[in-house]
Amino acid sequence: MVFLILIVILCIIILGVFLILYNSLTASRQKVQEAWADVDVQLKRRHDLIPDLVETVKGYEKFEKNLLEQITQIRTKALDVNNSIAEKSAVEDELEKSLHSLFAVAENYPDLKASENFLRLQTELTHTEDEIASARRIYNANTASYNISLNQFPTRFIAGLFHFESASYFQNND
Amino acid sequence: MDDSTERWDPIKSIQTDIFDESRTELLRQVNFYKKYPYIIKLIFFMCCCLVIAAVLFVVFIKLEIRLTVLIIGISVLPFVYYYKSITSLQNELILYFLCQKNNWIYNPKLDTEDVDGFVMNYPAIFDKGHSSSLEDQVWGNLSNDHVDFWKGLFNYTEGYGRDSHTYQITVFALKLKAKIRCPFSLDRAGVHGDRSDIKTESVEFNSLFNIKVENTGEEQEVIRLLSPSVQVRLIDFGKKYMPDTIYFKDDVMLIVFGLDILKTKYTNFIKKVMVDERDENIFYTALSDMAQLPSEMIQFID
């Protein structure tokens, strides 16, 4: 009888630990998703600013058309990528580099540099870059914490049982 | 220092420089020690001799244990008192030279008059204990970031008689360029319990800070202010300086530290009566780091 009671208590304890670990993994995964949502918001903001920027610069006839076309193409590619974070990371890095090239080339066009619209867009894009960098840092920190939990004992058993998958980092390839 | 200097004050709006007397006294003390630098060493030497004499006394004249502890304890007091007064003088002098260099206002005196204003405007921070006072106040402006600031040591006592204990916290106030509609505070996790009204998407931020929103229904507004870049700055600041509380109300940000974070590290009057520039830089760096926070947040305040 005592033995039976002990078995029941042990089962209850194991179930309790199981539930705590499952909830903790779920909360961790949720935090990763929330952080990704934040990164996504900032990336979308950048995508939305680019058409205005391209239109503003197009008016300057001598400006390198190839660069503008490249930015437009990469932006379209970035909007289409929805599958993997690694792929998205690569495309967004390419977009960021192209924008930096555009701003570097714009230094040779004093009229463009003085344009209020261009300055406003440049400021907003710079601010968005800061937000993306910060959101990326938060996302990667949450991802690291989640991935570590997935691989630790005994949460890895629960992770395996309920098909918790590890999250990808949003890398900066500089 | 120019007597007509005016600087921002968190309760009075403007603080005018009128504290010549206390600074004159400060400079008089320092000039005395500069003229007779051996005096500090001599006094410390005499204090050490007193302790040694007391120890020898109790060793050779075998007294009961309580009397022994009392005699040794009393003999150590002058050493401790003098050490504290020299350290305090060092801290004050560093602040004095820094303020002089940057055209800030400095008041080293103990002030009990302005405390009521702070208690009334910021009760969450200053409504503590009794017999409160402010000292080592600085009013200035960081020209690089165009941020007005105030700094002070807030002393208060809790309990009475034998159960009384005096606490000292360092408070920095920074002026924001726009008003925040919803007062809230970020308490360092574990300092004032672990209750948090809301959590952000950052695990690291939530492990460092508990967010307390003063008025219910304003949680969304607070989350909007705590953008990723603001959170990252707060995380870095929190890890580096470990503030007890960061409090936001109207156009003021208050940062509270449990201890005086500006303790001297390199200046040592016992060795040489001279302020080490590195200690000035520590203060200036800490202030600059604090000024980054309102600069980052301003774009999210309507």
C-alpha cells in the first residue's frame, strides 16, 4: 500500500516536472516568435521606404541606373522570400549593402544630397537600420536561449517528444 | 564659476548658481593640504599608532573581552573617520573640477530644503523614511548630446533609535525633450521584488528589468516606447552600471543607484594631493552613457 502511494507521488512529481518543462519550452519558443515578428516589422518598414527612395533618386538623370535596378530587384526578392531565415538573412544583407552603396554614390551628387526628401528618407532608413540591428540582437539572444534549452537534459526529451525544432539565427554576414 | 550660471533643475525648472560659500570652504581645505601635504600622512600615522597602542595596552593589561573590544573599537574610530573625510574630500574635489571645466553648478552642502519638492514630484523614488537630505548636487548640460541633467546623493533614515538605519542612494535626473504620457519604471530584477506588469519580447531585457506601469491601461504605450534599439541600450546600460531603478515621468528620466557610483578609483590624497583625470573621465563617461538613453527614446515620444 505504501509502495503504491509512493509510486503515485512519484508519478505526480514526474508529471509536474514534465508540465513545467513543456511550458518553459513553449514560452521560450513564443519569445523567439515575438522577437522575429519585431525583426519582420522593421524589415517591412525598410522595404516600404525603398520605392520612395528610388523615385527620388531616379529624377537625377546621371545617377547610376544599374544600382537603382539592382536595389529594386533585391527588394522584390526580399519580399518573395518567406521560407527560411537563413535565406532571408542573406537577401536582407545584400539589400543593406546595396543601400549603403547608393548613399555612398549619392555623395557625388550635391543637389541630391541637399534634397529634403532624400535627407528625410536617408534619416528614416538609417534609423530603421539601427532598429533592425537591435531587433536582430534581441532575436538572436532569444534564439540562443531557446536552442540551449532544447539541447539540455531533460528538456531535450520533451523537445523530441513534441517536435520542438531549433530556431535559426538571423545572421549579419559582414 | 560665473555667478549668473543657470541650469535645469527637475523640480524648480531653473537652478541658479549661488553656492560660493561651500565651494570656498572646499578649496580652502584642499589648498591647506596642498600647502602641507605631509599632514595627511602624519594624521594617518598617528591614527595607526593609536590603534597599535590600544592593541598593546589590551595585550599587556589583561582585561575582560568586552572592554578589550571596546578599547580597540574606539581606537579605530579616528582612523575610520579621517579616512572617510579624506575620501569625501576627494570625491567633492573631482566633482568641483569637473563642474568648473564644463561650466556646471555644484553644491557639496547638505540640503534639506529641496527634499520636499522631490518627495512631492517623484514620491516613487524619494518618499522613503525620514530625516531626508540631499548632498553633492550637480546641475549641468552635456553639450555633445544636448541633455540637461541633475545629480544628487539622497540620504534617508528608516526606523528609530537603535533600529534606525541610514541609507544613501545616487540619483541622476535627465531632461527628456518631450513628455512621456505614461509614467513607468524599470526596476532591476530582484531589487524591489520580481513582479513585472508587462514583459517585452527580449528574454535578456526581462531577466534584467521588471517593468512597473503606474496607470493601468497604458501598457501598450510603454511597450511602444521600449523599441528594440531602446531595449538594447537599456540592456547594455543595465549590465554596465546596474542601476536599481530607471523611472520615467513627464519629461524627466530618473536613474537610481543603490551606492554612489562615482567613487574615486585613482585619486589618492594619502599618496599625493592631486585629482587624477581618469576619475573625472569615469564620471563624464557614466553621464554620457546615461544621456544616450533619452536621446534614443526621444523618437518614440509623441
